[in-house]
Amino acid sequence: MAVAARNDAAVRIVLPRDISLDGHLVDRALGYLTVTTGIAFAVALGVMLAALILHRARAGRTWAQHTHGNRPRDRALTFAVALILFVGIDVTLAVRAKGDLEAHFWRYPDHDPTALRVEVMARQWAWSFRTAGPDGRFGTPDDVVTLNELDVPVGRPVYLKLRARDVVHSLYLPNFRFKIDAIPGSITRAWFQAVAPGRTEVGCAQHCGVGHNRMRGELVARDEGDYRAWLARAETESRLRFDAAAGSAADAWDWETGL
Amino acid sequence: MTAATTLADEPIPPAPTGFLRRHVFSTDHKVIGRQFLFLGLTFLAVGGIMAMLIRWQLARPGAPVPLVGKLFFASAGGVISPPAYTALFTMHGTIMIFFAVTPIVIGGFGNFLLPLLIGARDMAFPRLNMASFWTLAVATGLLCASFFVPLGPPQAGWTAYATLSTALGTPGAGQTLWVIAIYLNGASSVMGAVNYITTVLRLRAPGMSWLRLPLTVWGLFLTSILNALFVPVLGAAMVLLLFDRLFGTQFFVAGTTPGAGGDPILYQHLFWLFGHPEVYILILPAWGIIGDLLSFFARKPAFGYRVTVGALIGVVVLSSVVYGHHMFTTGLSPLLGESFMVLTMIISVPTSLLVLNWLGTLWRGAIRFNTPMLFCLGMVFTFGVGGLTGLYLADVVADIYLHDTYFVVGHFHLIMAAALLLSLFAATYFWYPKMFGRMLNERLGKLHFWLTFVPLNLVFIGQLIIGAQGMQRRLYDPSVYEAWRPLAGLNRGISHAAYLLGAAQLLFVWNFFMSLWRGRPAPPNPWEVGTLEWSVPSPPPHHNFDTIPVVVRGPHEMANPAAKPLGRDWLSQTELVEEPPR
């Protein structure tokens, strides 16, 4: 709390630390947007301010130019500027985004044997994370289930599939620059990869009721050796707690390739 | 033009004499316009006070609210509890969009201006017009009633996503009343839309061709088309939601198992198929107003009028095929995701044409800085920031990070709150003399502008900065997250700016009411412009025009050389003068 108190007055203006494989692509898009829209805005504002100063009504300037701006060269000018903006900002962004999505964010590790597969069940107001355990199947006594804590190995893809029990939630990992909704009645998916060990926060981004604020968890990225040691401990614990009759086992489902 | 000519020849209907018919159940568009305006302004204040309370909680989470805390949050000792906070942001959004801005822009200014600007004696369907207002009044009553029912007011957010908005997530009569209120609000909008469309199609004065319409009329007309097309989609969503809540249907209800039960995502499709056009429904009239007013105060014809009209139509067409950008994180198929991204980005072409034409209007003008003009220029600024930040959210890659953060809140407030409110203030300062026959105080108006414009931008640009750092919306207490604790200072700063913004509006309230009886009597044409509303007395008589005017030119004939012999720099839309050939 002492740290929090000290930080209270501070004004932070940087993005959260990025510890993901692909988060820099998001940061790159944000950077490009900020630079290009910043320039466009500054130029437009400059023109406006120049007009306001140079062409304000005053003694000696009571009469404006009489033009409807419908001459071919007026139109050519406006369309040219609009086209430059569209190509320079929108088209460039869309092409990059398409490339990034298809080569990274939407390229799910369905056929990567090293990927850690996690079934996420969202409910008011907690997250449960389930990995399959040694037998590779979900819904068996060796599943490792954790509440509000997602432990992942550094350097391997983490492949999430999500369901929700009650209302729409959204799993949000600011330090990995992504979020994905968990929706009753359907399965959604996402993947990410940690590049550095550390403890970061997991939140809910979609208003899910009065407890929305409290639907917070943690993500612990561990080096491979550390992760294995943690997994062994967690497995034992989960096995002890496993109760086939309890509702929690029903949170598991058979993992299929694709959705 | 035979139809219009015969309508113009119709006898003038006698003005009603009874108090009720004149001031309460009036069919006069000017009275109904003022009714909408007063209802909207009242709820603008209510929604604004809610915003102040939300900001108080974000600045000092869990601290008792000063002054009004004991009154509003008695059971929690003056502290805003999580349910109260949830209800506050739900009702703030609902009230501002459906019960403040919509009635002011479309019901208020739309009603008052449309017949006057096109040279008509009233709306095409005066009784439908009255029904539109009273339907809204019933909706407003139901919404207010939701504060006083067991389990309290609605808490599912203004978007009311299923399943949270079904009985499963939000039991109680409050949310049900919300659903009915939104449905009736939509019914009121559709009544207005049908009326406005017919009025513009059928009641334009002789000579008032499509390309002689003031841009304000274009904005209102296109908005009405969107209203007529897309508000019924919201109505459908509300009916299905009501069935889910009351009769046990499962259109939007689903459990854990995929494929069983209804589909919560269907609600989002319906909601945003309405919800995105809704943004344009509100901003189109504002764009029209700004287009006209910039020309009037730059003393120069609107630059590229035809391109502007084309751009407005382009936005209307595109607005219905972009809504998916609200749903990038729902696991939309890649094809849909990429299509909605590209379609959304295409909207930046007509909007940049619009802004370029505004700049073209200012260039080589003889710009007068009256209060309405200050608000217009402020609008151009905030619309620039708000519009450009929309690109961040159109980009799927950036949106997956920014979605549901304060960046989104900052972005849509810059458009829906900042740009829109600034246009509304511009319109109020401009047409107040027409409505009430008196001028608003110019000095107070300018002070009001600066005390609104500066804090407004501090608040919403501050929200952009907080959101870019990742803080989610709708958090009761952000300090639960370690990552957002360093944002406490910035959050508090935003709140302080918001209090200043709220307090500054008292200047406007004071000016508005004091000017009603103390204001300088309005000259016949205080802003020296040529549109039709200034050719009749202020306030206009019951039937607006003694004789229906014959229009001979466009609305923006400023700096026309043919006006020089008349000793002024503008020509009215009706006067016959020798014009040199173009």
C-alpha cells in the first residue's frame, strides 16, 4: 500500500510493460496512428488558425471572397487531400492490420504440440483456468484448475478457449495487448506468448454486473523449469480437490481443433 | 411543382386560442420544438449531474459525496455503492443519448427549424408531431419511475448487453421499465422521422430545390432517413429482450453449453446495427448546422456545397455497414472483422471531405467571432480529435487492445458529447433570438464558450490518455488493479476539469433564463443572413409565413457582388436582384 500511496499523485503516461511476443505489433499500430493523425490534425489546425487570423473581419476586410468552391480545381484539391489521407493512413493501416492478423493474432497454434492449451470459464465474478494435465484430455482428474490465476510458461504459445456461465465477460491482458470476450452459448479463442517471466494482471473488460470491478486475476509467466515445478505442485493439489460430482468438472469440455 | 403550389395556396389555419391547445397539446411545430428542447435541456442537466457523481467516485473512490451524498445515497452514508455506481453510468448514458441529445437536436431544433427553413407553415403531420412528443414524455416518465422500484434502477449499461440485461443478470422492474422506455423513445423518434421526411419531400416552398436547401435541412432529412430505417431494429431488440425478461423466452439467453438456448451475440448485432447509425443520427444535424453557421460567420458561401451534400449522403449509406467494429473482440469471423475494418475506414473519406470544406469555407472569409461562431470553431476542433481517434478503433489490431477502455469513452464523448454539445450551443446562441425574440447576452456567451471548451477537452483528451494506458471503462474502483493506481492523479485531474465544465453550464442556464425577459430585443435579422427563417418576425407567427415565399437562390449567398448596391454583403433566398452571370 505504501507504493500505491506514493504513486497516487503521479501521472503516468506510458503504456503498460509489454511482455508478449506480438504486443509490439499493437504498439506499432498505435505509434503509426499517433504520428500520422497527429500530423494531419496539426496541419488542419494550422490552416484553420491561419484563416482565423488572416481572414478575420476587420477594418479593411469586410468582404469575403465570393466562391462556392465548386470549380474543378477546388474539387481536385479537396479530393486530393482526402485521398492522400485515406491512402496514407487508412489503407496503410488496413493492409498492415490484415497482415498482422493473419500472420500473428489469428494464426492459432492448432498444430503446435508445444502450445499450452487452456480452457477458460468466466462467471460472475471470477475466472477459472484449466489445463489438461499429463493425459492431454480435459475433464479428467489430472486437470489443473486455478482460480483467478493463469500460470504460463515463457517461450511457448498459450492457446485459450473461453466460455461463460452467466453473462458476457472479456478476458483482458493489458501487458499482452489483447482481450477476448467470453460469451454464454459459444466458444471464443485467442492465443499469446510470454517472452519474459513476471507477474501481471488479468482483468474483465466487459461490464458484467456490480462485481465487474472485482473480476481481477493474475497472470504468472514462468521460465520453463519453474513452470514445470509449479505444474507438478498444482497437479497434486488439483487431483486432491477433484470431485467428479461437483459442478466444476462440468466446466471442462473436449478440446477440438479450430473452434 | 404543382403539388407545392397548391399547398402554398391553402388557407392559413387559424391559431388556437385555449391555453392547453396553445402551450401543452399544441400541434404547432414551434411549440413542440420548444417542448422537446426544454425536456432535453432538463435531462441534459440530470445526465450531467450523474456524470459529476461518476467523476467524484473515480477521483475519490469510496469517499462520501459532498452536499448531495446524504440525499441521494442515504442508505450507504453518502457513499456511492457499487450498485449505485452501476446504475449511475447506465442512466447517464441512457439519459444523455436518448433523453437529452436526441430530443434537443432532432425534436427541438429539428422541429423548430425544419418548416421555417424550407418555407412551410408547419410539419406535414402536425398531430403525429404532437404524438411524437407525448410518446417521449411517457417514455421519460417510465424511465424516471425505474428509480423508485424494488431492486432499483437499471444496471446493465446503456448498451444493455444480453445476458446481463435479461432477468438472469439484472432482475427487477427497473430494467424492464428501461426496455419499455427505450422502445417508446424509439417509437417517438420514428414518428418524428416519418414526419420530417414527408415534410422535406412535400412542403418545400416553390423554388426550394434540393441544392438550395440549407445544410441544416440536409442533416435533419438524412438523419430522419436513418431513424426510420434503424430505430425499428432497436425496437425489435427491445421487444425480444422484453419477452426474455417477462415471458421466459430465450432469444438472447444462453448457458454454458454452446449451441443450446438463444444467442447473446444476436443482441449485439441488433443493438449495433442501430447503435452505429445512431452516432450519425445525432451528428448529421450537427454537421449541417456547422456547415451553415461557418458560412454565415465567415461571410462566405459554404465551400463545395455539392460535395458536402454528397459526403453527407455517403456517410448515411456507409453508416449501416460499419457497426461490426463494436464487436471485434466477440470472435467475429476473420472475414467479417476485416470487412468491417475496411468499411469503417472508408467513412473517413466523406468525413475528411466535410472537414476540408469547412476549412475551405473559412479561408478568405471575413470571419466574425460572435458566440455561435466560437462554438462552431470549437466543434471543428473536438470533432477533429474525436474523428481521428476513431481510426484507432477501426483498426482491429489496435482495437483489440483499446476496446472497452477509457480510450473508447474519450473518443465517443469527443464526438457525441463535445462536438455535439458545442454544435447545440452554437445553434442555441444562433436561433435563440428566432425562438424567443430576444438576444442571449454575448459577453456571457463568450465566457461560457471558453469555460466549456477548455475543460471539455481536458476531460475527454484526458480520458484518451488514460485509456491508451489500458484502464477499462465502468470500473467502480480502478485502484483494485495495481496497474491503474498510478493513474489516480490523472483521474482526479480529469474530475476537477469535469466539475469546472459542469459549473460553467450555470452561466448558460443563467443567460438562457435571464435573457427570456431581460435580453436585448432581437433585431429582425441579427446575424445578417439570407435563409427563410429570418424573413419572418421573431418569434414567428403561428402560421410562420403570411405568403409562402418563392425561393430564387441557395442559402449561403454571402459576399455576393450583386448585394453591394444594397449596402450589405448578403442576399436573402427570396429577393429578386440582378445577378451577373457566373
